Amino acid sequence: MSFLTRTKPLEAAAPADGAHRLRATLGWPHLIALGVGAIIGTGIYTLTGVAAGLAGPAVILSFLAAGIVCAGAALCYAEMASLTPQAGSAYTYSYVTLGEAVAWFIGWSLILEYTLVCSAVSVGWSGYASGLIRDAGLGIPEAFLDKGIVDVPAIFIALAVTGLLLVGTRESATVNFVLVCVKLAALAAFVAFTLPYFDPTHFQPFAPFGYGATDIDGKKFGVMGAAAIIFFAFYGFDAISTAAEEAKNPKRDLTIGIVGSMALCTLIYMVIAACALGANPYGEFSKSNEPLAHVLRQLGQPQAAGVIAGAAVLAMPTVIMVFMFGQSRVFFAMARDGLLPRGLAAVNRRGVPAAVTVLTGVIAAIIAGLMPLDEIASLANAGTLAAFMATAVAVLVLRRRMPGLERPFVTPLVWLIAPATVAGCLWLFTSLQVKTIIFFFAWNAVGVVAYLLYGRTKSRLAAA
């Protein structure tokens, strides 16, 4: 059973195998843009309404609770990413500290997370795109729009982003940088449009469903129930760590990218949520698939609503892009380590792992076309929480095992922050819907079988 605990060496660089190595083309501005591109998206444009329906005006506290957990995880990620700047994120961190079995579990969970995030954001994008299609009177049957039998716009955008990623990493990152600027400009415009209508009475009662997570008809209501869903809105910084191999100066740039994007986005979320709630009662916009545009329409500003919807349609694909990028890199790292077929780790002449990128895009498109947003987001959260806990534990293990190791970034108060991150993740995990938790363990049961039948014997460490 020693194969369960075998670990990779802690290396400052990726393996030198040229056919299975990614190109270093990204600077810290690209990495911050990747983080903002991933974090600011479906969470603020779409899940704000879903979460407000679960927590009422206290959804602001839900954002805060999820943000605090993510902030602790972000600090742990920054330390691990600066020590082992390789593709794979929490999977790689687990492999060098906790052993192959845990690494497989985390990698398998990350495959679930990133694929479902791509699907969820595709569905969120479709909510705004479908609204524009209806407003334009194009005559597209409702069965093929966001609330229909098959969500065709969601399928389209997932496949379109896949095509863009195949062009190349730097090219994709540049497009992402431009669209992130568009996204931030649109959110600033939303604040400007809604502030004159701010009404404090919309915040009463503040927490109509309480502060915990109360099960009502299979959904978790209350501050923590909403936090378990909108937690989805915050994790994007972990996708930055999957780009570690492609950073020009990873020990500096990864820290700036992870911590900087997290701090900036937390502030943005709090401001946007407060403006939306102040301008329109939560009960009105919580049922909309395009809540920010809905708020502006209710204020009698249809043109402003169109601008926000148009910006969402233009900019939300950046989230799909970043997470599809991250998913392909986790898949790539597992394949390079032999835990998945090594052919999947091959990169094309543009330095892109094409096979896993296409596979991710197709699966994400299928899920996006058939499943509702809240269920997809909830399932994605389960995988992320597992990855966050593993990274926090990995930091502590490495502090004990190699206390004298030079750390380019040091997590402050690590013996407080890392355990608090684990505890917070466990709290959010237990606040998820029961069927989400069941599906998560069922997915990983399949993963255990796959590991025992393939990864255990094909691992590069097994052949060493």
C-alpha cells in the first residue's frame, strides 16, 4: 500500500521533457487579469439573484463569509504556488506533500470543479444572451433559449471559448485582459446608474431566513446556505496557480496575481451587491436570470440595462476561458505524471494541450445545455472546497517537514489561517445541498476505481 503515500519531489521547475512542457509567456498583469476574469463573472452577474433569494439582504454577509474562507485559501495557494510553480494547482501541491492517493482525489475533484464551472458560466452567459435575443425579436424558439429544453446559447459559448484557447495561451490571455477591462467598466456603470436610487428600507428585514443554513424543500436558505452557493463567485484565484508553468517570473508574479485579484474582487462584490439591493427589493430580482439588467429595467432605464446585458455577454466568456484553461492544465499535469493516459499531455506547436482542451470544452457544453445553473454551481463548489482544504493542509505539512526551506511568499499566521480555512471549507461543504454531497462522493468513488485500475500502476513514480 506504499503507492498511496508516495510523493513527488518538491521541484522549483517543471520536468524538462520538451514535448510535455508549457511555454512561459505570462507576466503578472496577465495573471491578475486571469484572476479577475475568473472571479468577476457569473457570481456577480447571475448568482447575485440566486443568493439574494436564499439569504435576503443579508446576502452581503454571505459574500463576506465566502470571501473570508477564500482569502485564507488564497494565502495558502500563494505560498505553495511560489514553492512549486508547476501546472496542476492543488493537485500538484498535494502530490509533493500528502501523497499520490490524496493527489489523485484532489485532481479528480478539480476535474469536476473546472468542467462544471465552465458549464455554469455558460448557462449564466446564456441568461443575458437569451434576454438580448428576446429583446431583438429574432424569433428563436423558447425551447432553445436559457429556460428551454436545450440551452443552445450555452452550448455555443462553451465551444467558442474552446476554439479561442486552441489558438494559444498568450493570445487567449491578451483577449482576456481586454474583456476584463470591459467587464469592470460595465460594473462601474452599474454603480453609477443605481446609486441615485439607493433605498435603505430595502434592507429590512435584513436576514429573513436566518444566519445559518436551513433546509427548505431541498434547498439551503440563510446566510450560510447562500454562502455555500456564492462561494462559486470567489474562486478564480486557484485558476491562476494552474498557470504557474507559463509565468515568466512565477515566484513573484503568482503571489501578485493571486493575492491582488482576490483583494480587488472582494471589494467589487460587496459594492455591487449593496447597490443592487439598495436599488431594488431582493424579492424582485432574485428570480431573474439577468439580475443586474433586471434591476436597471425596474428603475426605468432599459438602455442602461441593455448596456449591462451587452457587457455581460461580451465579458462573461472570460470566466469560461480561465477555468477551461485551468481544467486543461490539471488534466495535463495528471497525464504527464502518468495517472491519466500520457498522450493527453501532448502540446501542439502553439504550446497548448489541445486534446484535453477539446475534451473539456465538449463535456462542458453538454452539461451546460442540459442542467440548471444553481445545481451546476453547487456541484462545482464541492470539488473546490476539497482542493482548498488540501492546499491548506499541504502548507502545514511542508512547514513541519521542511521548516528551513526558503519561501518566496510566506502565509502570515499560518497556524491560525490554514486550520481556519479548513474549518471554513468544512462548514461550507456541510451547507451544500444533500444531493450535491452525495454526487460528489459518488464521483470520487468512480475516481477511486479509475485510480486502482489505471493510475496506480501507470504512475511515473511506479516506474521509477
